[in-house]
Amino acid sequence: MFSYLTVLLESIIEIIFSSRKDIIFMVMILKKENQIYKRQLNQKKVQSNIKKNDRLFLSLIFRLSKRATNHLTLVKQSTLLEWQRRFIKNFWSYKHKPPGRKPVSKKIKDLILQMKQDNPLWGCHRISDELKKVGIEIHPTTVNNIIQVFRKQGEIQPNGPWSKFLKSHWNSLFGMDFMVIDTIFGKRLYLFSILELKSRKIIRFDLTENPCREFVKQRVMLFSEEYQDQEITLIYDNAAQFISIDYSWFDSKGVNTCSYAPNCSYAPNMNAYVERLNGSIRREALDHFLLFSEKQIREIIQEYVDYYNHYRPHQELGKIPDPQQPFGFGKVKKKPVLNGLYYSYYRSSS
């Protein structure tokens, strides 16, 4: 009780003999200290909750009235002095910029990569000039360094991608290949198909039990007669049925041939479009039926080829290879494909 009265008396005497300025600053310090304690109590973790603004406020009060800070219990006066020195040091310190030139943004790097992929014959000087046309100033050496990084990452191929080479010859490229089909009775059939790469249209298909050289030669002859006025190139793999044929007769008919090279690992996707067609026929048609006979398989493939060529949108092309669906403005209707396995949707003419 006596100690309490002593503290109370000291506080009253200090308030009486303190100036008005010190009293105001003392109240401000106690109020800020109370806010910090409340904020710390509301947190689940026990940690220091003194923010940068609190430090700046307390340091400023200490600078204006050292007597008012005697009532501060949260930190010591030496801590306030350290905060004050730190604020002054940071305020007058020069903000140094990072050394070197400003790095090239990812957006510009991606643009350089796109230019190089679209134009494989362009060098760093040509790309730098093209960038100047769109208001981007980059030295050719910097462009070359960026291209080399992309080349090491495999983003740029030395001679350009094989797909780009194929697309530059779209108008004359066709692919042919065989696909194996087994019935539930163990009978093995071979599906021969010729695909136009530009439109993904299935030009010819046929089934056989003996995929021999003469079978392929006869189908290629029929195919060449349909495209007599067009320069065409047939792509095929190194199967014996293909490489054993003498194609000199077809050269006179305007049919060029292109097989896999012996080191075909350099172009593993050379005939990828026909391989993908074989996979689509298997996944979207044959895998959903019990296959009994050649007649049944032929009917399934015939209906699927008609659906593939005339009604099925191609994802990469964004269109149908050979559309024959009339466009109307009436009600949306549907047409079953393969006994309702798929449906083709269209608008009626009325």
C-alpha cells in the first residue's frame, strides 16, 4: 500500500512539474504502446509486433521529448536511439541501381523465338531489324545470345521442324500405310489407306489378307489415275511391300515417292499423319465392336471413312476435310453414326 502511494505521488509531482508538451507526448506514447500490446494479444503466435511505422513514430517522439519516453515500457531508450540512427542512415543512403544493362523481358524473348521459328533462314541482324520495325531496339549480339539459349534448350532445331517442312509441301503430299486388324476367330486382315496430308481426307482404303507388293502397286495405280493432272508425292515407311516396288513407271505419271531414309531416327514423325489416322480408326470405331468377318469390318470402316471425311471436325485444321453437310437455319438435328456410337449434328434447312 505504501509503495502504491509512493508511485502515485511521484506521478502527480511529475505531471505538475512537466510541461504541456511533455504531457501530450507522454499520452501519445502510452496510446501507441497500448495499440501495440492489443495487436500482439490478438495474434496466436507470441512474437514482436512492432511495425516500421511504430518504430518511426516512437523514434520521432523520443527526438521531440526524451522525458516523455521515460514512461515507455515496450522498448528501451537505447533501442529508440538505434532505430533513429537506422532511419537517418536509410534516408540519406543512395539507392544504387543494379549494374549492367536492363535485362530483356520474357515477352520480347518469346517474340524473338517466334520470329526464328517462323523464319529459320533469318539471322540475328535480320531479326534485330524486324524488331526495330515494331519499336523494339535490341542489338544483334543480344538477339544472337537469346537464340543460342533457346537452341540449347531444344526450342530451335538446326534445320527447322519436320512439320514445318511438310507444311511447305502440303499441296502435293500424300501418305500411305498398312494397319493390322484381327477378328475374334483369329483371322488377320490388313487395312491399306492413302491420306491427303493437307486436308486429312482419306483418298483410298482397302482390306486384304495378303498385303503383298502387287496389291500395293495396283492401288497406287488406281490412285495415280485419279490425280493425273496433279504433281503428287507419296510418303511411306520401309515396309517390304513398299520398298520392293519399282516406282519408275509412276514417275512418268507424275507420282513421286518418298520413303524413310535408312537412318529414319532423324525423322521419326515423317509419316505421323497416317499413323494417327490408323489410331483414330482403331480407337473411334473398331475397338467398340466384336469383329467377326471381313464384310463387317469393311462396312464399319466404310461408314467411319464417310463420317471422317464429311462430318467429323479435325482439331488441328479446325474444319472438316470435305464437308458435305448443308447449312440451314432451322432446328438442330442429329444423325447417328455407326449405329449410334457417335452423332453428327446439323441444322435443318427449314
